[in-house]
Amino acid sequence: MPLLSEDLAFRGLVHQVTDQELLGRLDRSRICAYIGFDPTADSLHVGHLLQVLLLRRLAEAGHRPIALAGGGTGLVGDPSGRSEERVLLDEDRLRSNLGRIQIQLERLLATPVSGSADGSGALLLDNSEWLGSIGLLEFLREVGKHFGVGEMIAKESVRSRLDRPDQGMSFTEFSYMLLQAYDFLYLYDHYGCRLQMGASDQWGNITMGMELIRKVRGEQASGLTTPLIVKPDGTKFGKTASGTIWLDAEKTSPYLLYQFFVRTEDSMVASLLRWLTFLDHEEILDLDAATEQRPDLREAQRVLARHVCTLVHGPREADRAERASNALYSEAVFELDERTLVEASSEAPATELPRADLGTSRASVAGLLVATGLVTSATKARSALSQGGVYLNNRRVHDQEAVVGPEDLLCGRYALLRRGKRDYHLLRFVGDS
């Protein structure tokens, strides 16, 4: 079993540390550490997973993690990593968001959340408890006086915005780093928290909190940042053409979450296996080798997708997602229930047709290939059929006169028409026979 410092190093989870002795202390003594999560939406997304799982790694190593939900800071909005001002949320929306992400944090931490006097167990806190009760004048005197405006402007999260005159920054967002610094001081005083962690874009905010603790308490606290997850093209991880990949099953289904990770680029899969799973080092190295030797099998991607889906939604939903993913390319598609079938084919174009067409020339496979745009002409439809490149419900169709009949329907009303390996179209038959 590797030491925590060795595990963090192997997984590439350490981007910056404020003092080199910190990693050694993580191996030798018990530390209380926190990461903040602002409820700017009603769900966490896959970009948050690395941070939540980092807290869980600390908990499993015997440390005390604090997941800090930003019921207070969420009313202001963190400018870090933002090119424009956030839209401020009203309190009702923020409270609703907060309740939903707290449930997600508890599930992902997978450790008892308690506030026991002996300091055991993970903690899930809301910074509105203290930020909502401190007065403006008290805050300015106790916190604001310790930081110069020049020092604050020099922070990357501020400077990058001020360098763009078309954007700028409001005083509201400018004050965010002071609020986060006060969070660190409060957690230091009340919970003995000596370590703040976050993604690399949080470095400036983290060091502000450390500086406040040094100036006000005369003590040293520490900071650690992880790499910021971005795609190979530099765009934000977890964003797709169809939108954000959320951890809430109602916003992003378990199947679509599974598919997102199955489609991970080879250049990213090694890092994501380290950051987002609890696989041991040997298993990860074996998967690295599998990707290098047979990338076409996508073994590492499937393991990654299975583990992340299990962490987020549990083994039952991961099983469903995996079955649906496999069934989409096999005759097991007949075994899917309607919900899973629709999810599995959700990214395919769809066409509604009258049920009365079933078994007639209006539902000929050749004609449907043209009607759905899978081929551009009747001649190409006949050619594709003769060459064996056409599939109905993943069964190869050779007969150029074949029609879709009632016996071909999935779940009583669907049929999957495919040309080649990946060009799908979902047919939905509606109405009376």
C-alpha cells in the first residue's frame, strides 16, 4: 500500500504546494483539509470530480476532509477562470442548488459526514453560517485591512480580467478572494484546518487565506493545487457540443456519462484513470500498456467509464449504462428496456413514421436509408445492401426488397437502422396500425 504522498505523486495530483514539507506531513500526521464548492448550478459536473475524490483520498488515508459548500460565496461568484462577470443568483435559487449539491458531495465522499467533538469523520459545511453573520464594517476592519489593493490586482484571476477593457470586474467579484481568505481563517480557528486545496486556478485565493492566517494568528497554513483538467485542445473538460456533463442523473443520464468517458481521447485516458478512479497503480500501468499496444480496443476507456459511472451513480446504473453501450452494437439491443434504448440512441438522429407503413413498401429498408439521409440515393442504398453494410437492429440486411415489419420493432415501436459501423438512425413508429 503506497503512502499518501506516493499515491498523489503517481497520480499527478500535485501541481503546486506552498511548502515542500507538506507531503511528508500527510504521511506522518493527521491533517484537516478543505476544498470549496460554490453552488452556482443545481448539480456538480465532471470537472468537480477530481477535487471531491481528492478529499475522499485524504479521508481514506485517515485525514479529516471538509467539503465547504459556498452558500455565502456563491452569492458573489468566483472570478477565477472566468472571462466575464457571473450572473448573480438570488437566495432562493442558491438555497435550492446548495441542497442538491450537498447530497452529491455526501454520496461521493462515501464516508460518514459528522461534526463530532473528537474531530473524526468528514465534514460538510456551508460558509453562509459565518459569512452571513459578519458585519460589513467588522469584515473590512478584520480582513480587508490586511491586504493591499495592488497585491489583489496582481492575482491572475483579477489581472486577466482587467487586461480586457471590454470585460473588467465589479467590486463584488473583486472582493471574492477576501471572502475565501476569511473562510480559511474561520476553518483554521474552529476546526483546526491547516490545508486548503483546489484546482490550479485557485492558487491566488489559497495563498490569500494563508497570508491572512499568518497575519492574524501568527501561524503557518498550507496550500496545494491540482492540475486543471482541460481537453487536448485547451477547452474546458466536461463541456460537449450538447452541453455540460453533469453528475445529476436527471441532467445527464448515467448512459451519457458512461459514453462521455468511453469516448475519452487516448492522450487523456492515462491521466483520467489516475485522477478519477481508485484503481491501484499496477492496474493503471497495465491499462497504459493496453492503450499503447491496442488503442483500438479502448480497454482503458471502458474501465474508466465503468469506474466513474459506479462512483457517481452506483453499480446498478453503471451496469445498465455498460449493457446499453454494448447493446448498441449487437443483437442484445432486443433485450433493452425502452428507457435504456432511448438513452443509448439519444445522440442518433430520429424520424417518426406512421405505424401503418410497417410491412409495406413505404417501410422498405432501401427507401428508409434514403429518407433518413444515411445514403443519398436509391442506387447507393442498393449498393450498401449488396455490400453487407446495412443493419436493422444490428442484424445485417442483404435483401434489397426487405421491409421493416411489426416483428422488427424494439419495445413495440422502435427500429435502429445503421449504415457502416457508426451511422445510426432511430425510427419511431407511431399511431394506429
